[in-house]
Amino acid sequence: MTGPTGSGKTTTLYAALSEINDVERKIITIEDPVEYHIKGINQIQVSEKAGLTFARGLRSILRHDPDVVLIGEIRDGETAQIAVQASLTGHLVFSTLHTNDAPGAVTRLIDMGVEPYLVASSLEAALAQRLVRVLCPNCKKPDLSAKAQAIRVQYGLNGQHPLYAAVGCAACRQTGYHGRHAVFELMDMNDEIRQLVLKMCSTGEIRAAAQRYGMRTLNEDGWRLVGEGITTVDEVLRVTKAGRTNGVMVTNGH
């Protein structure tokens, strides 16, 4: 799950863990720091000074035979290798990873020294995320600018509903926005993408294959929110053109 600091990656990870958290699953996390405390989940804080790194902590965790593991961040090749091996032995593994977008998680793992056939076998999905500000319902107004209309034509947005622009009022402290909403780019692995990974194809080729199978890009998901009157054209352009850093992976053993 790609996204810069503050893009909601941790919140989404914990939402996923909360969704599958029950008495039958043993879930252990190793994080730096532990940001949310969830009942029923064993959470471990990384301590570099004490010698408890992600790699060492992960090895210790796997001795306890968990069903699900959350690794706060894959920072080095050693942690990546252990995470992939954990996946291949039947564990569901969640983690963050520094990539540009969802398809970039594949090439990043290979760059960190994980063999392509291991990536192809273990990776289940990669998710990119950004947060856009939500229009204030009290003061938003139809956006009749040329840029908004060009976006409508380019992305085939429904002409029956107006696009909106932020205005500003007392309710939203003159910002024009109230709250935030996530936009996503989810790449599910399939046989074609796995073959591209084995051939060490470029991120662009992997992205093209994912889009053929229905992957909606961050931009496209953003334009969907624009068309629904949830956010503005400027917000989507702001978050999708910003620098991309962290990523989140979901892997599962076969």
C-alpha cells in the first residue's frame, strides 16, 4: 500500500486486522512504533537499542506459530526474505514497503534481493493509498471551470451530476473541506502478472497487465470521487502528483 506519511496506511492496516481478528486466529505484530492497541492481538515494539530489529523480532514471532503477522515496515533485504518465507509457509503477512505505486512493490522486493519466483509465489496483492479532503456539504458549489470540464470529458464522468469546487464557510473554518476520504489502487495478483514477475518485466508492463484485469489507478479512483461530488479536481491532482513513498503488501502462502 503506497502512500506518503499521513496517507492513512496504518489505519488501513489495522482496519484489515480488525476485520479478521477473532478467537480462532493468532495475530502478532512487530511495529515501530505501536500506534494502535487492539484487543486480542499481540503487539511488539521494535527497539534498536536493545537489538530488537524487525528481522530479529520476526524470527522470534514465527517460533510462536502465528496465523497472521504484521510487519510495520520492510526496511532491508533480510526482513524481506523472512517475510516471504513466512508467507510461503502458510502465514498471512501484512507489511509496508517503500515503492512508487502498487505494481512497484514487485520490483522493489526483487531489488531488495528476493528471487522473482518467490515474489510470484508469495505476493497476493499490493495496495496504494492517498487521502483527499472531502468537500464541505454546507458551502460547496458547482465547478464550471474549463479544467473541471476537461477532466469530465477525459475520464468520462457522468454529466448528470455537477463537479464541485471548495468555497469556505464558518462550518469548515473557511477551508472548503471537512474530513478526508481515501483513494485506492489495488493490484490483485493473477497468472499473467506472476509470469511477468518471473520474467523480471518492468513496473510499467506489470501495471499495464493489472489494468487489463481491472485495476483502477489512484487517479481513476480520485475522478470517481470527483464525479460523486465528494472531493475536487484540485484535490485529486494534489495527492496523485505528490511524491510517492511508503507501500503496503499483503502476502499469503499457497
